[in-house]
Amino acid sequence: MEHPALKEKVLTALRGRHNSIRFRFWETPKETLKLLFYRLSGRSFIDYYADRIATKESEALPSEPIYLDVGKEFLTYLQEHGLRPEDHLLDYGCGILRGGLQFVPYLEPGHYVGVDISASRLEQGQGLMDEAGIPRENYATYLVQDCSLKELGNRKFDIVWAHAVLMHMPEADIRALLASLKGHLNPGASFYFTFFPSESLGLDRITKDQVRDFYYPTDYLKEIFESKGYEFEILPKGYKENWGVRTRARLLSDWN
């Protein structure tokens, strides 16, 4: 005798939160082993994730209006928080420059810098900027391979924008970024970013999902920022919830 309700209940449990048996028992273990191989061969999480972006079709970013037009919301958001045309802006994890398409025409020439770990995404973004008639001399992009920010030279910024980036960074890389960023912040600079709180999963510890997604307890992430000399402020809602928690950090004026 068949028991369809019981069968569906068992399948639901096996599928897990991503509703896929294949994803849970094949894709995730495969990516976990791949990351372990990278680690054992002396390569970093950034190396793993950059290669994943380059080789995995599911990581490709669409150049369609429904995706690109979100950059308009980025610009409006920062304008509401005081962004001015004369400000210098660092777009950390700029991807295909959907933010840059809006930021560069608004900012004074040369005041926008985008960095990303994916050469293919930067190339795609530059093509979109060309199509929009935005001169390449009005902005700069850099391919980065770690969190040292050495590619930036002595550039300094008033605004750092990192949309949907920290949720793809292990703790050690976040700490390294915060240390490196200090030398590139003008007095009073603000760092806007999003993160996934582990509380949203009912957990009070750091956890990973899909290998590349990191969830941090809010208080723990705040402690990381404060230990590096930053104020940490959760900002009011009013944006798409799946983007993560919008947060602002500022370097403490008395930090040495």
C-alpha cells in the first residue's frame, strides 16, 4: 500500500531547504571537496570562488534591464545617505558594473573605482559601459586576487559600496579587508555593505550555505568590525530583503 503523504514528507526532508536532492547530496558535497582541494594545494577561497564564477554557468550575471536597473536603486540609496558628485567611491565587488553604470555619470570624472575578483565580469561590465557611452577615462576598474587592495595604490575614498559581497567572504578575508581598507578611507568615510545574519536561519553561529554563502551572527560581525576600529550600524529597512541586512561602518576617529 502506498502512502503518498508519507512519501512526500520523506522527499521534502531529503530535498532540504533548497528543495533539491541533487543539490544537497551531489552539488554541495562536490563543491566542498573542490574547495578542500584548493586549500590543500595552497590556494585561497578567493581563488576557488573566482574560478567558480569563470566556469560555472549558474554564476553568470545577466545584462538585462531587470538586473541592471537595480543600479539605479543603489545610486538613489547612496544619494539619500549623502553621496555627492565630488565624492570618491570604491565599488568593492563591482561585478558587471551595474552600479558603475549609474555611479559614474553622477560622479565627477575619475571619482569611481570598481574592483572584482572576476576578469570576465569586469570585461562584461566595461562592454556595458561602452554601450552606454560612458568613456573609460571617467572611471577605473581593477582585478583583485586578495583583500590587500594593493591595486589601489594611494587612492582614498569617501564612500565604499559592497553590495552582496561580505556574504561570500570567510571571516579571515573580512578581517583582512577591514585592515587594508583603513589606508584608503578619507576622514568621515562610510562603508556600506550587506550581510546574511545567521539569525535568519535560527542559528547563533557562523554557518555556510552552498559552500560560497556565509551567515554571520550580527553581534559577532559587529565585534569583528569594532576589533578593527570601525563603528557598526544596522540601517533601517526599505530595500529587498534577499539582498541581506544593509549596514554602515565608519572608522573610529581615535583608532590607531
